[in-house]
Amino acid sequence: MTSLASPILPRRVDLNPKPLAVALLLIVLGAWYLAQAVGAKQSALFVVGALLGLTLYHAAFGFTSAWRVFIADGRGAGLRAQMLMLAVGVALFFPALASGTLFGNPVTGLVQPAGTSVIVGAFIFGIGMQLGGGCASGTLYTVGGGSTRMVVTLIAFIIGSVIATAYMPFWTSLPQLAPISLVKTLGLAPALLLNWIVFAAIVGITIVVEKRRHGRLVAAPVQPSPTSPWLRGPWPLAAGALALVVLNFATLALSGRPWGVTSAFALWGAKAASAIGIDTASWAYWSTEANAAALAAPISNDVTSVMDIGIVLGAMLAAALAGRYAPVFRLPLRSLIAAVVGGLMLGFGARLAYGCNIGAYFSGIVSGSLHGWLWLVAAFFGNVLGTRLRPFFGLEVERVKQGGC
């Protein structure tokens, strides 16, 4: 009781100088090294990754929590922010993808087959989101923010990813449609209009559900810093949504394709497995030209890996700026089990579904890929089941009192 009453514990620290210095140093050194070893674009993508991490942390832009509170409590602010992100995203991406160039450089979307593997993989991924405690981007930014539980989820995520690559020939042999781009199939204007209509419909549904449940729209509490709120956070969800769109568009301009996350986890796992004597290079998944080249090359050459590392460091920087970098090393057993199970499901599901909440959902939809919409539906139902399973692992399902704030 006395520790809870202490005026020191609840007080927000100005900042955490040591992790702040470490994060800044690693970002600067990483950008310098990549510029020398790989090139200026790879260095810039690393910095974009760091900015993504800072944005995700300061806006607390979680896909997992946004879906959970809507499923369990009918609150839709997070989903509405996602629809804003997607609506602005298609407005930026579709014209560039329709022309095939951006600032004079060739660009292509993340357009993948839509079929059995996407449905099964996204459903598994959705369950994993709720048990693991985060999505792909959420796992990275919470690891950077100092969450030791999410380190466990990330390790299991990597293991699940590389296991899935061993079975990809089976899953890709199941019924599926050829990759379908709505931009190419419908044309630019119809594709934009159709997507905006669906986004608006989803926003409308969240408003109706929330008002029926709570009598009004429940305001998300935001307590900005009295000094430098944009540097120290927290940010409004809308600001986070717009920043993520702009940074994803920067990724398209620099790398020629949209932002992805989880292919790097499979690559890290395959390299680690090779290091202990497992011949992953002989697996069909790693025998394709692109994957074999990635497996043979240094991690610094892989765009997704470089950006993922940047996200972790950017989130660490944001947490230190906010004075909230404080790792906790005691984990309840049930929560630890959920992190392992959830992480394995996240990794396995992401490979089967050709991506995660970023590569398949966010970047898939702004690429005009039909599989992105199929992923959204299947993953949502997975989240419904995952949300119901959380209490069995001692995990919270956030609810507010009826009519309350």
C-alpha cells in the first residue's frame, strides 16, 4: 500500500537519458554504416524504419488492441483511424501503381494470390495477435519500447515463420486465385471509389455499434506532454495514421514496393537454422531465386530487415523521450505461455497468408490486392476467437463502464 501511495512512482520521468543515448547512437551509426556498405537508399530506409517505430510508439497505433476493444467493447476509434490511414493510402498509392513509376523510379504493389492459404493463415494470425499481445509492427515497437514479454513473442514469431517456410509448397498448392490487382482490373477511378465506399461503410458500422453500446462515441484519453508533445507524445490516433501512410509512401519511393515486416522474420529464422546445421537452403521456399539470394546475402542487404531493426530503435528512442523506457523482467507463467503460443501462430500464419497486418492488410489493400481484403476478413474472425481466449491466459480484455468515459 505504501508503494502505491508514493508520489514518486506515478510521476512521469522527464526522459530516460541512457536508452535515449543508446538509441540515437545506434540509429546514427546504423545509417552511416548502411550508406557505406549498401547505399544511400538503404540508409534512408533504415531511418524511415526508425521514424515508423517512433510513430507507432507515440501514437500507440496498435492493430491488435484496436480490434480487441471493438470486438469486446464496441469501441471503434482504432478501427476508424485504420480506415483513415487506408483511405489516404489508396489516394497516394493507386495513381503511382497505375502508372508504374514514382519520381521516375519503377514501383510495384504487394499483390498476392487470394485463396485457402490466406484464409487459414490470416485466421491463425488473428488468434496469435490476441495471445501474443501484438501484431507484426506492434511486436517490434513494443520490443523497442522495453517490453520483455514481447521479446518472447518475437522469438516465437521468428521460429513460427521459419517453420512455415518448410511447408509452403503444400499450402500454395491448395485452391487459390491468381494475384488480382483492383487497380489493373477495375481501373484507377473505379478502384479508388470502391475502396473509399468500403472504408466509409466500415466507419459507419463502428459508429453505429459504439453508439448502441455506449450511447455515444467514447473519446480516447490523450494526455500530451506539457512540453514538446510531438517529440515526447502521446499523439492522436489520426496523426499516427497519417504519419504511417506518408512513411509507407516513402518506402514505396525508396524501395520500389510498399512496407512489409514479416518476411525478415522468416529470413532471420532460416539464417539461424542454417547456423546450427539445418539445411534450410534446400527447402523449396528458399530455393527460389529471390529467397536464395536473400538467404545468401548479409542482413544489411535486406530492405525489410533493415527497416524492422529501425522500427525497434525508433520505438526505443520514443520510449526514452517519453520517460517510459522501463523493462519489467517478471512474467506470469500463463502470460509467458500465451506469448510463445501466440508468437508461433503469428509467424506461421503470416507466411501462409503472404504477409501480416502490414504486408497483407495495410500494404496489400493500398496496393489494390484482393488478398488484402480477404486477409482482413479472415484475420478479424481470428481476432474474435483470440479475444475470447485471452482470459484463459490471464490476459486483460479492456472494457469501459456503460455510459462511462
